[in-house]
Amino acid sequence: MKTLRSLFTAALAAVCVLVVAGSAAAQAPTIVSATTPTSPIVLVPISATAAVNTQTTLTIPAPPGGMYNYVCFLAFQVNQDGTGGTAYSVAVTTSTNFPNSFAAKFSMVSTASTDSGVITLLKNDGAAGCAKSTQAGTATTFVGPSANTHAAWTWYATYYQAP
């Protein structure tokens, strides 16, 4: 009797393992990513830095005709050199081929060697949706404020191109 009970318990355990394993496989999450019908989205990192006292422009290249630029991350950083510099007082950025004539305002003291740190303006991943340029087949630009003595501006972005 003890042997029969042991065999029954072992068989029941094996069936439970098969059922659990089968359930796990059937309920496994489906990987979903934002894709076009033929290829996955690849986020492209890009940045632009200009010398001190030079206006900085980040240009996301024009996509092929019928496609748009999708900007998923956009940030900037401003650094004063070691000589002091001039204060930024509500300096304004500009953009082209981006929704609502996007602009950001920025102010900074004139202290030597000041670093704003990276200031994020837009952050998203490709799967959750990104900001779409306004015109197909056209480059998208982000331009720092007019040149400011002793300050260097850097833009950072990630983007992809799709219909």
C-alpha cells in the first residue's frame, strides 16, 4: 500500500509539474515593441557642442521622403569657462520642424566654471511614443540662444525616423 501511495504521489507531482510548465508557457508575456511592419525602431543618439561664445545648433538629419523625425529625448547643458563669463538672463532656444515652435528658456549666473548639469526637456522611449516632427522629409533643428561670452552650449537627443 505504501508503495502504491508513493507511486501515486510521484505521478501526481509529475502531472502538476507538466500542468504548471504548460501554463507558464501559455501565459508567458508577449514582447511588444514599437515597430514598423518590417523592422524594429532603433533610437539614434546625437549631440552638438560648439566652442565658447558660439551659438550651438543640433540638426537631426532629414529622413527619406514620407518619413518623419521622432524625438524621444532632448536635453541641453551649459558650461561657463574659468574666466567668469556673462550671465544668461532668460535666454531662449528655438527649433524648426518641431511641434508648436518649441522653445526653452534658460538663466544662469556669471560665476566662473559654472555647469548647469544636463537639463532634460523631453524624455520618452520609442515604445511609449515620441514627439513627431511637423513635416515629412525635413531636418529638425534645435538652436541654443545667441552666443554668450565664456559659455558653451551642448544639445543631446535621441530620435528615430519612420512614417
